Amino acid sequence: MKVREFKQFIGGEWAAPASGQTFESLDPSTEEVIATVGRGDAADIDAAVNAARAAFPAWRDRKPKERARLLYDLARAIEAHADDLAHWETLDSGKPLPRARGEVLSTARYFEFYAGAADKYYGETIPLGADYIDFTLREPMGVTAHIVPWNFPLNMIGRSVAPALALGNTAVVKPAEQTPLTALLLAELMQEVGFPAGVYNVVNGFGIEAGAPLTAHPDIDCITFTGSVETGRIIMKTAAEHIKPVVLELGGKSPNIIFADTDLGLAVAEAAKGIYSNTGQVCSAGSRVLVEAGIRDAFVEQLVAHTSRIKIGRGVDSPEMGPLVSREQYERVEVYMGIGREEGAEVAAGGARPPEFDKGYFWQPTILDRVTPDMRVAQEEIFGPVLAVLTFEDEAEALEIANGVRYGLVAGIFTNDINKAMRLARDLKAGQVYVNEYFAGGEETPFGGYKQSGFGREKGLEALANYSQVKNVAIRIR
Ligand code: ADP
């Protein structure tokens, strides 16, 4: 395959990074180089922030309906180029082609959704009595910084850049170094539909070299970060230096609670979907299944059978599950397998590299059974296709185990008892609760964490708050 060359996108121009350096992006299915990419550093970040700053006043002052039109046009352009975008996303990340395509269409949907909101995000009037007129204005923040992870490279850009641009902010995006490509392909489409130069800028590069200078730049106005708790902590400290607001969407160890009264076939399929989707590299993965003691054996037996049928392969061949994104991620999964075995978990399925692959970062879909809540494999995020199965006796114990981790991103509940579902939905410490369908929701539904899963909400109308400030104007009538 011909290695494709990618530059940076700053101020509407394609340019090599100031240092002239590049890095390689690999196909995790083959470990072959698919592209060389500009390796940005502080100088490029500075240029991008300056470009975004220069573009801000005119973009802010455009009529909201005009900004909306451009966002709609972009949504249509993304759909028209869905095959090409999905192809590159798949090569870059290893994810199955149909999944990549779904994520591309969801990206289009983010631009469409927030286009619809651009001219409908109103302020309020506040009654202070006859002598006053008081109202609020919602102003854009200014230059927004977006540090993006590798598990949903394009989709996460849509998720945070669309609401930012809709409200009149400009954006600097630092994609993950593992998946640098689709952010740039999106820039091509932005140019094609006529976004002004500097509204959307992309600087690729490594976390320390490009991400850190972006978060430390004095002229950004807010930071949206999705990634690990460790990096989130560093970013929050950096943001504190300049008192910049941050939205942090960090890890998860989300519980999927299966009661005996549920449809077993449904629960098995949804539990598998919850952990094996995107090879388990999903912050909201249902990585802990909590199953009621009475159906434990039947559930595990059916889940093992289901798991054994999952087809693994190269993303471009549209398997059910592709490889992990990188060697680093592969080694992390391997380490956690060792920890699980040492802690006494039983490997009921998978647990190793699939023997049919001698290249690529493939890992078998894996079930760790007889896990107890205190084990590290029940507490720590593995970020691979490794499911921990725990057992509970009653609802109270299920709740205690479910909430007994440092994370609180999402939670699933499978039951036919509406009261049980509602009690748990009320008491679970999680930003999203799914009942009878794992990952239920969409671009419209607010998403974010409790506890160390982070704070701030992305998606839905809630996300608009991240990219706007409220100004109150109080007028005394004399
Ligand atoms: P992972 O460990 O899963 O790769 P990270 O949280 O380290 O996830 O990475 C998510 C994003 O954060 C990537 O775009 C990465 O380059 C970026 N990043 C990593 N370290 C830093 C840092 N110190 N400052 C800013 N961004 C960073």
C-alpha cells in the first residue's frame, strides 16, 4: 500500500510542522505504515491558537442561522464521503469497517444536531420587579481546545467540535497520535463546504509535545479532554495555572447488572455487545457483568458460547471484532490477564492472542469468571475485550458492587421489574443508565462521569454549556 502523507491544518492552510518532523501511523491489523503525519510541537500549537483567535470575532459575529447552515452542509459532506472516511478510520484504528461507517454517520449527526441548536440556544429574562429588566446572554468562550483519544477518533471530534462551532467558538484539535488521520480528512471537507480559515485547526503530535503546549497555552479559553484518568489529572493541573475551564471524560469500569427475571438471550447478547464493541476500547464499556446468583451458571454458559462465535479479523474485512489499537494497548491487556489469573479469576473464554494471527494487535474476546469485587480486574479499567463476571445475591448487593469502584460513567440494568430498574437508576452513581439495552441513547443524550470518570457533560443540549458563558444584564428603568 502506498504510504499517504499528511500535514497540519492551521488557519485554512496545509503546512508541514515548523520542526519539519513527521511520525508514522500504523495499521494495527498488519503493523504496516499507512501514513506519515506532521509531528507538531509548541510552535505549531502557537500558530494554530493564533489562527483560531484571529478567526474568532468574525465567526462569533456571523448570524447563528448562517453558522448552522455551514454545519448542516458539513454533515451532508461527511455523509457523502462516509466510505472514504470509514476506510481511513478503519486502517488507522483497526475497527471493523461497518462500525467505522456508523461512527462517521454519527459524526455527521453531531454536526446536524448542533446546527439545529445554533439559533435556538436562548438566554432568559429574570423577573426583578417593575423597576428592572434583566436578561442573560450566552456568549461563546472563544478558542476551544480539544484533546481527542484514539478509540473514536473522528466521532469524538464531532462530539465536541460541533457544539463549539455552532455557538461561534473556534477550535484547535489535537488528535491522538495513534489515530491522526480522520481529523485532517474532516478539515478537507470543512474547506470544501466553505468554513472560514482558522475556525477549525488540527495539530497532530504526541501528548507531551503537542497536547501539553495546547493545554498550557495562555490564549485558549477552555479545554475538552477525553482520555485516561492519569492524563486528565495532568491536564486539570495545567488548566488550573491559567484558570481555564475543563471538561474531562475519563475512564470507566461500568457495571452491567443482570437480574434473574430478564430475558437471558437478550442479556447475553447485550453483555457481549457491551464489552466486545470496538474491542473493548470504549470508556463506557460494560466491563463488569454483575449477574444474579440464580442464573449465573446458565448466563456464563451462554455467554461463553456466544463469545466463541465472534469473528475476529482485519477491520477492512468487516469482522465482528478487530485488533487493539496499538502494541502498548495489547501489552496492557496482556498484563491484566496475568493479574486476573494471579488473583484467582477463572478464564472462561479467550485469554490470549488468537493463534491464527502472527501480526497485528489481536486479542481474543475474553471472559474472566468468578471475579470478586476486591480484585484489580474488577476495579481497574483494562480497555480491551476482557469481561469480569461477578455474582450478587440481591438488589442491595448489586448496587453496592456496582458503585464500589472509583469510576462512575455508565451502568446497565437488565430486568423486567420496573420498580427494581427505577430504584437502581436512582441510586447508581453513573452519568448514564441503560435499562434493557446496553449503550442505549444517542447524540442527543448527555454523557459524562461521576467520580473519577470526570465531570462536565458532552452530547445533547447539555454540551452547549461547555462552550458558552452566561452574561447577566440588569437594567434599572428610571
Ligand atoms: P491513552 O493512555 O489511552 O493513550 P491518553 O489519555 O494518554 O490515553 O491520551 C489521550 C489524548 O491525550 C491523546 O491525544 C494524547 O496525545 C493526549 N495527551 C497525552 N498526554 C498529554 C499531556 N500531558 N497533555 C496533553 N495531552 C496529552
